[in-house]
Amino acid sequence: MASKNVPPPSTLDDPVYRTGVIELLGILAYGEISACERLAEDAKMAPDLKTKVEIAAMATAEFGHFEKLRDRLVQLGEDPYETMQEFATIFERFHRQTAPSDWLEGLVKAYVGDGLAADFYREIAAYLDPETRSLVLDTLSGTGHSDFVVDAVRGAIEKDPRVGGRLALWGRRLMGEALSQAQTVVAERDALSTVLVGGVDHPGMDLAGIGRMFTRLTEAHAARMDKLGLAA
């Protein structure tokens, strides 16, 4: 697990740390509204009404998470939409490169992609002030529909085992794209990376720690794929 040496609440007075928090909330908010939009689109490909409703419910949960992040940005005196817009290119590129071809790929993307993102941001959350950390963990708490996704994917594989191979390849592709996105975010955002690697006033991860973090992300992904009945 990540270090327990978290910065005290007063670090929000540190302009670099504050900027990092704003960036983190902005990218999380964009991620949530983007996921909501994509799930709503995926619902159109659902094979029946029950599945369509389940996917729509997942989208609704993502929107609820977005609202909490948006409201926090407003409390901090920031324009949430201007803050979010800075991350549009990152998400548009990711979604363009991982557009699902059917509803099953959409479900796997939601389950695996959201899980990877949640794991990554939980790692960062260990270095946040208590209030921000609590909010981040709350918005990463899941949509409550993982059992539906697992049952749907496993059921499809039982009906046609060939589906398993295709979805396993899809899961590996998602993993590669998601890790690339995470590394890009850290590399391109100095303030956000400072939250992760630390600064004068608070400790963070060293290079070895960052390496171990990505190992943990990979292991968690493998476990998630296994739960779906897919090879990582």
C-alpha cells in the first residue's frame, strides 16, 4: 500500500499542492461525465431492455459522482467546466482508441477501465489532505453494478466460448491504453505529479515506489479479468 505520510489539511494553502488537487478533481470530473456519456451510448447496443436499463443505471451512478466533484471545485472557487476542459484531449484520444464494437466490449471497458482508473487515483489519494482524499475515495467507490457486468460477460462466454478470446484481447488492449493515459497524465501535469512524488513539505513516492504502484495496478487488472472469466 502507499505511504501513510499524508499532507496535513493546511497544504491547500500551498499553491502547487492546490493546483495539483484542482487538476486531480478536474480530471476525475471529466472522467466521470465522459464515462456517463459513453455508457449511455453503449446502452443503445444492448440486446434487451433489462440490459439497457442496467447500463443506463451505471451511467446514472457515474453522473452522481461527477456532481460531487463539480460541487467541490465550485467550493474551491474554481470554474469546474474550465478545469475539466483541459483534459478533454486525453479522454477523447482514449475513447477514440478504445471504441467498443458491441455491448459486451462496452461492459468490459466500463468494468476494466473504471477499475484501472480507480486503482490509479486511489494510489494518488494516499497523498492528499483528508477532505480531498475522502471525496476522491467516495467518487471511486464503484457504481454497484459489477455483479451484473460479471454475470453478463460470463454468460456470453458460456453461450459462445469464442467470445472469451476476443474479450481477453480487448481487455489487454484496454490495459495498455489506460496505463499509457495514466503515465501521460503524470508526465504532463507538474503540479499533479508533485502531489504523487512529494515535495519539500510532504513525502511522496520515489521512482521505485512508482514502479511498484504500476505493478499493483497490473496485478489488480489481472484479478479483475479473472473475475470476468478472461485471461489477462
